Amino acid sequence: MLVRGRGPALDQAAGPVRVIGRGSSISRDLSDLQCCVHTANFHWSGITVDCVQPRVVAEFWAALLDRELSVPLPGWLRLGTRGAAEPVINFQPVPEPKRDKTRIHLDVAVDDVEQASATVLRLGGRSLHERHDYDEGTVLVMADPEGNEFCLVHYFADAATTTG
């Protein structure tokens, strides 16, 4: 089985798993892989967004998520503090604009996707006109002021209790 970053495939895998990363592959039994992850004490502390205009993008996310901004490094901005209950979001200055589809994105849980979509538009984001209706909830694909994709997700009440 070949795994490239999709969690459900790992959850349902049986037998050897081939994990691909940075030009090399490692074949392991799934139980070995789970053992290594847990003994290394990994935890998610944050995500970093590359931005041509970090202030514009950071202020958008600060307003959307109602979180405080700080300056961890010259030119950088950060939402949240390390060690807090929620992961931090860093905004890193880069010279080049976003070119292709984002390969990783944030899911932002909301009570009402239509109201949330209007807020995103008011704050300078945009809709990518993509909606998905799943058994567990509704997803609208949006973009921040520099085009970084994210999803507004309204989980249905019964699905929210079963998905954690």
C-alpha cells in the first residue's frame, strides 16, 4: 500500500505500508509506524503561511478567527501563542506570490456557512465557488486575500459528536 498524506488510508491499512517522503521510501509494518510516532512525542504546534504581504493576510485571519497578532520575528506575524490550546498560525514573508493550488489547508468550523462566507468576503477573502455536502456536514472552499485556500465547515450536530 502506498501512503501519501491521507490519514484514512493509514487507519484502514493492513500489512506493510510504504511511506514516501523526500525522494526515499521506507517499507514498514503499520504497527511499527504507529509505535515510532507515539514514542517520538510529536504534537502539532502550528502552521506557517507564506505571504507576499504578511500584514494583510495576518489581519484577515486575526479578524476571521478573533485571535491576537504578535511579531515573533522581524517581518513575521503570528496568531496565538505557543503552548496554548489552539495551534499558532505564522505568516512568513516571501518574495514570490502563490502560484498553484495549496496542498494543505485549514478547515474552519462555523455555525452557518452562508454567514461565515459573507464575513470572509467582507474581510477581503473570496469564494472559490466550490461547495461539498457530505453526511457529516457542509464545506465551502474559500481563499484569503493572497489566494490561500481554506474551507468553512459546518458539521451537523450528530456528526460532530462522532468525529470528535
